[in-house]
Amino acid sequence: MTAWLPYALLNAAGVVIFMVAWLLASLGTRWHLAAAGLVLGLIILKSILTWMPVWEATLFPFSGYIYLQSFWMPLLMMAFFGVAAPQLAVQWNRVAVACIAGVFYVYLGMMGTWWMVNRVAVGEDTVPNELHHLAQSTPYTCAPCAAAIAVSYTGLSISERQMADHCLTVAEQGTTRFNTYRGLIIALENSPWQARMAHASVDELCQPGQVTVIDFPDIRHAITTVGVGDGVTLHDPLHPKSLPLSKEDLTERYGGVAIILEKR
């Protein structure tokens, strides 16, 4: 029941937004023009932020926002269709637009948030060892393991399974970059440390003691690095222990976006 309630409330919100937008657009030219301008501006902003994750993380560094990070666009879409439909002169056109909105919402909204009610515990209840390393127990828990490894360097201990829950990891699908960021925010919430998503250079990653969670885009794989000056110590959850990685090799594999752990 607890899983179904947020799913039902969230998806009901999209329907309510559609109805409110339709009502506002039906009140007169001034209202529908103002509503259309507002919704269009929000859609453009969200579209830009989708391609600039560091900007989005900087503007909205909140675990609650990230929980719905992929759902904001369907909500804005429903507002847009709600504003646009009443402005059509022909009735069947209005009905057609409403039906199209419903189809898109079922696919992007209701099916897109199905993970809320279809989640199972993933990963083992295992924490990083005394050398801060943790090997992933499934093919899709590299990000939770990388995050747990990073957190262990702050003196905290969290298991692969706990971090997978914080990171909203979905079985057979894995973890998005934003949800990895969310997991680190939650894990470090009551500590002197914080996570920050940034465009970090290789030189920054190699600074002695710098702990960072990054990904290797070519293989869609999350890892943790710890700077040692002329390179990094690489904690790859696919390997049983950490390995040295030169600055040159890191440059070739690094995607450019990092989640940096730093003191508050």
C-alpha cells in the first residue's frame, strides 16, 4: 500500500494539472496566453537542463527533486496539452489532443514511474572492506557499489543494498547518474561531507585524497577514484580489488562529469 500511494498520487497530479490548465485556458485570452507562456518557458528550461546535468544538479541539489527528476517533463507536457486543447476551434480536434495527451501520459508518466511499485531489494548486504573496496554482486549495481566505496572514505559504512535503495536502483536496469547523486546526498546527509556534481578536470580528480564517483561512458559503468597526484586509485566494482590508473588512461576513459565528495 505504501508503494502504491505515492505512485497513485503522483500520476493523479498529472491529470489534475491537465484539468486546471484546461480551465485556465478556457477563462479567456489573457489567461491562456499567460499560461501558455509560463508552460513553454518551463518546458524549454527543463529541455536545456536535460542536456546539462551539472546545471540541473546545481540549481536543484535536493533528493526530493531528484526522486522525480524524470517525471517533471510528463507533468509539464500535461500542462501544455491542457492549455493548448481549449484553444482549438473544432471540438473533435480538442478531443483528439486530449486523447494524445492521455496516451503520452500513460507511456511517459504511468509506465515511466512503474518502478515505484515494482521495486525489489537489489544487491548484497555487504559493506566496503578495510581497503574501501566493494565488488558488485549483480550486473547492474556498479553505481551503488561505487557510491558506497566513496562514502567509506568519509568514515561511514553503508552496504551495497542500502545504497541501491538510496540510489533508486532498478533490477536489470541499473542507476541513473542523478540517482547516484541522490544516493550520495542521502548517505552523507548528517555528516561533515557533501556530494557535488561538477565538470571536473582530470587534474582535479588526481589531486591527492580527492574521492570522486565518475562513469566510463563507453561501457556505461560507474567507478570510484581516489587521487594520488600522478593518477588515481581506481575502485572498479567489477574487480575484486582496487587498481592504479594513470592520468593518461583516466583522460581517455573519463566522461567529464563527476560527483565530488568534499567537506561542507
